[in-house]
Amino acid sequence: MPQPAFDFDVIVLGAGASGLMCAATAGQRGRRVLVIERANRIGKKILMSGGGRCNFTNYSVEADNFISANPHFCKSALKRYNQWDFISMVGRYAIDYEERKHQQLFCRDSAKPILDMLENECLQAGVEIRTHCELSTVARAEDGGFVLSVEQQGRPGTLRCQSLVVATGGLSIPTLGGSGIGYQLAEQFGLKLVPRHAGLVPFTFSDQLKPICERLAGLALDVEVSCNGQHFSEAMLFTHRGLSGPAMLQISNYWQAGDTLSIDLLPGLDATAWLLEEKQQQPRSRLKTRLTIHLAKSLVAELQALWWSADDDTALAEMPDRQLREIGAQLNSWQLKPSGTEGYRTAEVTLGGVSTDDVSSKTMEAKHCPGLFFIGEVLDVSGHLGGFNFQWAWSSGYTAGQFA
């Protein structure tokens, strides 16, 4: 009996969010689909995301929530499969979820039901999933498909497919399977790459702020942070290495080495006007006493050491207005220059990736290599914090699954 031209219609590289969504969608079209995953289990990043509760999408998803060299690229996929489509599927599976700040949606108990749902969708569609499966090489077949050399638990093998979908993710959190293989495949088949760096990542410091952060580790407060014309109002967290929390993760996407962050420690309050008013109304009070109305005592103590160390016991009435204005300005615009970030080890996304110039926004197929698709984080599309990267995974995966 002659061997079939293809073992599978579609092979998906990577069993993460976008890969599983793509596989289920293609399988529902009647395609014979195989997903290969190098890790020992599928969906590791899904399970750990959102503190283990998976911030799976957001009630409000716009193109402005994404970063790409081509800001229009994401629009078609987001329209083809939007947040309401995914929420509908979550509803069909009766997964309990809740809305948090900024319209973010999280599983109420655990991320596992989301992964179970995707796995069941694949099962119902006849998708085969193989873990512990390492890709060695990919070559173009004479008949237009692809030939893959793989190794599964020490056993080499060859697979053939008509369509190949690269859903290998980025370089972020390598302990969960992040690797650069998707970028290598893109270059192999002539696609350009946009320079990559860690995104949604905490900042580190090597100057006088480092010991301050160590002493304040664990303290969180709401701030507004800005850099390069972007600003976010979220929580900031001091850590032993520097600054983290949603505000810092968000602004890290726009920060470049050498840039300065501007942090408003009292968002919504004109600190200068307030301090001058306090001087009139509470002239015998000390500055640190009044500041603890708005800020933690430990943080006030550190700021005092930085900005008015010689006036520890000085009453507000004895502090010059000029000095209070300077302190007020610093409270509303604390200028900090990070030495760097924690890098891919803790980054939630990889910025940059496969250039969208070389990929169809309508199908996710490489423009000059028929049958080759790129989806999810491997592409030069990164979302803000808040469920947007998962929505991109669902949207891009679904789109490719319609055409692969």
C-alpha cells in the first residue's frame, strides 16, 4: 500500500494557548491535526499565569492594547475572534470567573479549567497531542508540504504535513518552555525578525535605590508611572531586586536602557499645594507625620533620608516654602533610572519577533511560504498586562486554524 503524502494535514509546534486554540479550530474543520510539545505537559504558561488563575481576556480589547511595528496587524484577527467569543466558550464550559480592576477576567479558583477546556476541544476535534517531542529540523517537501525530523523520548522519527503552524512562543520564562526555535524557523524560510527584548518585566537598580528597595521589599502602593510619552496608573511593588507590580510591568514595554522613569507617588493629589496647605493648618507638625496620611511610614522614612534628612525634627512652619515645593515636585515626579530589568527569566512576554510585514493579517500565513503559519507570542505582537496576550493567542490561533 503506498504511503500517504502527508501524515497530517496540520502540525502545530507548541501546545500553549495559541497552539491549542489553532489545533482545535483546524480539527473542527475536519483537518487531521497533530500538536507536538517539547515539554512534559501542555499549557504550562496557562497554568501559572495570573497567579495561577489565568487572566484569560478583558472585557475591553482594542488594537491600542497591543505593541507592534505594525499597529494595524492585530485588528483583523481580533475582529475574527474577539473576547466575547472566548467568553462564550468559557460560559459553555461553566467555568467560574470574576472581573477585576481594568475589566480583567480571571478564573475564580484555578487556571486548570481553561486548559481542560482547550484540551477537551482538541479531543472532540480528533486532534492528537504528543509531549516530550523535540523538533530537530524542518524542510520543505517536494510536494509543497513540510518534512519534520523529531525525537520523542529518545526515539527519532519523521513527520510530514501539508500546513505547519509555529506556535512556539517567545523567549520569556525559559523554565516554562520559552525558546527561540520559532525565530530560527522564520529566518530559515526567509521571514524577517524585529529585534526582541523582555517585556512586562520588573526593573532592577544598582545605585542608591537598590538598598532602599531591599528594605522596602513587599511594600505595594498605587502610583502613576510614565516614560517615553506612555503612562500607567497601577500598583507598584518594591522587591529585593528593584521595582515590580503592574505599573512597572506595563511601563517596561516602553522603557529603553538609559531611560528615566517618572513616578507619581501621590496620583490625583497636587503634593506641593497640599504641603503648603498643611504648613498653614498644621504648622507644628513634622513633614513625615503628615505624609504618613498618604504613604506607608517605612516609605516616608526612606524618602526623608533622601530629600530632607536634615529636617527630621523641624516643624512644617519652619520649613521654607521653596523646600516644600521641591519635595512636592519630587513626590509627584520621582525620577528614577533603572540599571536594567530582570530579563527573560521573569518577563511575561517577548517584545518583537517575527515581522508582521511577512505574514498575512487575514490568515496568519507567511506571505512567501504557503502552508507556513505563525501565531501567538512568536509574532511581533505583544499585549499590555490585563488578559490581552491571551486574547491575542486565542484570536491568532483561531484565525490560523481557519486556514491551515
